[in-house]
Amino acid sequence: MHGLRIVFLKEILENIRDRRTLWSALLFAPLFGPLMFAGMISLILNKSVKESDEALTLPVAGASNAPHLVGFLESMHVTVQRVDYDDQSARRAIRDGKERLILIIPANYGERLTSAVPAPVYLYADGSNSNNSKYANQARQTLGVYGRIIAVMRLQIRGINPAVVSPIVVQDVDVSTPAGRALLVLGMMTYFVMFAMLMGGLYLTIDATAGERERGSLEALLTTPIGRDVLIYGKILAACFYMLVSLAISLAAFSICLRFVPLEQLGMTTNFGPLVAFKMLLVAAPFVLLGAALMTVVASFTRSYREAQSWLTFVLLVPTMPVVFAGLLSVRPSLPLMALPSMSQHLLMTSLLRDESLPLDYLLVSVLSTLFFGVILAWIAGRLYRREAILG
Amino acid sequence: MIEALALHKRFGAVTAVSDVSFVARDGAITGLVGPNGAGKSTTLRMLYTVLRPDAGSAKIDGIDVTEDAIGARERLGVLPHAAGLYPNLTGRENIRYFGALHGLDPASLEARVDELVRLLDLATVADRRAKGFSQGERVKVAIARALVHAPRNLILDEPTNGLDVMSIRTLRELLRRLRDAGTCILFSSHVMQEVSALCDTAIVIGHGRVLAQGTLDVVRSQAGAENLEDAFVALLASAPEIR
């Protein structure tokens, strides 16, 4: 184990001095996720809160044809702009982006309304612009409310209970807890955490395998009286060290960043305190060995630093795939799934975020199976280094 | 002592080394000479255990390289053809890493590194990172790295590549001193002056075979030539290619 320690310490030292490794392992990867994440959520929250509060501005042509309707719109906090458009000029104004919306009330509106035949009003909007269609919907809803009020009044005048035209009423009952709701947003967090962890070991792995070969230091290293498998185990352990550091920084950054995100505005809370962050670290840590060994195995097939880089960035996606799938298909934790590395880490971390208790057998299966796959891959890496082709 | 016993090595359809046998004695400098692609590096790689011979064997101080590769490596100092350093480690740290891998204890390792820095005139590069080294500086540190555990046997693959005249002289002096102390030195070269200047014994290798071997006089007379360069050319011309 003497040789293992020496190789480990040397890789640690050499990579501390490598700016690229240090940047990606300790700064870029662990902080990129949390910062982008927090920024994204803040932006979304601010936007949706702002927009729902914003008063609708509605240019209305022919407002004098429907003074009661215009009065209602104004009572609903719609800013009515009296404008002068006909069909042609309204189309042009929308197409040129001069107006977002235009409501045209035709001259026969009042006459049709009083004779109880459907009275058309024309709402001009650009349906291909999703931003503007939101305003169109808001206007449509407000106009719909007005229409329903008129309908109810007409029924009451005729002595009919307005309830007869509403045979079914759908009531939404939202049973999600605040933490559960936040989870929809936080679901992708485990992805960032796993990604940061893998990035932490990426450059060290490339440098220790393809890089060492390309530089021509590998052959000399292989002439020392240390078994080739021991050399590669030492390198894998050094990658594990950096990955653990990345993982820890990433989780710490998340727990700090999320404090500044106004999740409460959407009725969400998150229990992501230091204790949960620490538990997540323990849950994710076994994957470090698997990730380091996997990257080493792939890198040892490549012929150059560049080739290793392009292959490994691809490999980075593989362990994060289950996270995406689980997110899309809303997979629930189950014992067999705990045997699936990366999937089990995602599910367990998500459970921690949900504030659910972790069954001990789930935890045990996850840790043991992940470590098992990690050891197998490390062993394969050791075997690969015994090949002569490793010299390139 | 380094012994090659009927070494064979093929890469796919190409026979790189065929039936190569020789002995490099202790206290002697043995030169392995041949043109580019003659099989010098492949032969040396089998001797320092990074390649396995397809047939035949090799012994370092009587230890078979295929049976006890680690034991053989303990007795070997090696300067491979591609002698890269770790760019983010200093010259001293590069040497120290190999000493540690050879199991030297920290105190004697420091003393040994200091000694090598003095012997190979490395004071200017010892505490700089290897990133900015010149080719010559790199080779000198790589040689120091090969010598760090004071090996009884030394294998150098084209050690004078990239060295200036002064460095070559320093290296020659060092190799002679090591020889006089009883070290077995085997080095390869395609430069005839190098071999004439340094070697006690020469092994001429071409097309993967040993064409002649012995003292320089023996090699010259075997080829019927005046000087070593002519002998070398004559031997190669008469050697059939093998495939």
C-alpha cells in the first residue's frame, strides 16, 4: 500500500498546481449549477409574480358602441385606450408590432345585444407570439366574465335558475405539501450535483491516463517496481478525492444559494439546511468511486488528451441519464431501483429534499450496489493497464 | 548483468525482433547500435518489462523479467525513448517521485536527490516546474530520475538525444564513473561516434536481428571494415530482411 499512497499524493499535488483541474473541480463545476439554478428560479418567480400583478392595457376601437362593456373592463382594472382602427389597419398594427392587442366593437354590437343574439367583438392578436397570447388570454377571460354576467342576468329575468347551465363544476384540490411543490423545481438539482461531482475528477482522470501517455511519462512510470494495477488504483483514488471535494462544495453552494431564492412567494419551502446537505453528501459519496473508475476505463482506450476529453464529456452524460428519466417519468423509489447506481442516488437525494424518511434497506442496497459496480470498474481499469497497448 | 535470450516480438504481421541474444556485463558499457526501426527500442522495452516477449526470455541479475517483473524492475534504472516529465512538478519533485516509488526512505531520498542535482548539473532546474524545460534539461532530469535508486543495471534508450555538447560530456563522464563502480550499462544509439567514444562492447542490430557483437575491434573485423561506421554499413547491406 506504500506505492498506492505515493501515487495518490503525487496526483493530488500535481493537480492542485494545474489551473484547469482546479477551476473545473473546485470552482466552475460546483458553483455553476447552484448559481445558474438560483438565478433561473429567481427569474421565473419574479416574472410570474410580476406578470400576474400587471394591469392589462387594451386598445379598444368603437368603445362608444359599448359603454357598459368598457365600464366593466375599467372596473376590472383593465386600462382601456380608446383608439381608431378598422379591420385592415388593426391587422397591420398587430403585424407591425405597434399594438399587442386590439379589441374592435362593431357598430351593430348594441343592437344585437339588446335583441339577445350573440354579439361579436373582435380581438386582434398574434397567436404565434407566446408572450402576447398570454395578454390575449387575459383579455378573453375578462370578456368571458362579462359575458357570463350578462347570461346570468338574462336567465334570472326569464325566471330560470342560472345553476342549470352549470351541470358540472370542477374543483381543484391541491394536496401537495409546500416542500413537495418546491420539488418540482428542485428535481433537477440532483442532476447538477452529480454533474459537478463527475466534473471534479474529469481533468485529473484524463491527465493521469491519456495525458500521462501523451507526455511520455507513462513508460518511465511503468519501469518502477510498482504493480500497474496499484498505479491505476492510486490515480483513481486521487480522482475520488477531487470528486468528493467538488461534491461537498456543490452541496454547500446549493444550500447557501437556495436561501436567497424567493421560493416562499410560490408557497414553497425547502428544508435544504446543513444537515440535509450532509446527508445528501453521504448518499452521493459511494458514486464517486464508480464515476472515477468509469472515466478511467474510458480514458484508457483513448489515444490522446483531446480524444479522451471528447469521449469523457460524453461519458459525463451517461450517469446523469437516469436522473433525467426519473425526473421526466416521475419515478418513485423502490427497492429494485436502489440497485441501480445514479438512479438510486437521485431518488434518495430527492427523498431527502422531500423530507421523507429513508428506509435503511434502501440506503444499504444503494450504497452496496454502487460500491460493487465501482470496485468492478476499478478492477477492469487495473486489468486494462496490464495490456501492452496501454503504451499507445 | 543483463541477458537477452533468443527474444522474439511481433506486432501483428510485422516481426520487430527475432532471435536476439546478448549479454551486457557488469562494469561495462554496452552499446546497442542500429538504424531507425531496427528493433532497438522494442528489445530494450522487453528488457525493462513494459513489453512481454512472444518467445525467449531476458534476465536482470539472473531474475527472469517475465516471471518476476517487479524484482527485475527493482534492479533497473531506465531512460525510455519518450522520457516525459510531469510538467506541474519541479525537477526535484520529478526525481523524488520515482525515488519514492522505488521505496527509498525520505531522508536518504533527499540526500540522493541532492547528489544527483550536483552530479548532473541540475541546480538551475531543480526547483523550477518542468513545464518550461528545454529538451536537454528534460533529458537530464529524466536521467537523474532513472538513477535515483542507484540501480545496478542501467538501460538508456538514445540518451544523448537533444543534449548539447557540454551535457553529452557530463553524461559520458557520469556513465564512465558508474561503469567503474561496477554498474552494468546498456544504451542504444544510431550515432556511431557515440558508440566509439563510450562503449566497451557493441551489439549491431538490423532488421530485428543481431548482425554482430563483441568488442569494437571484433565488430570491425567481423565486417572487414576500417572504422565502426563502415562496419555498420557493410553489416546492414549484407543482412537479409526478415518478415
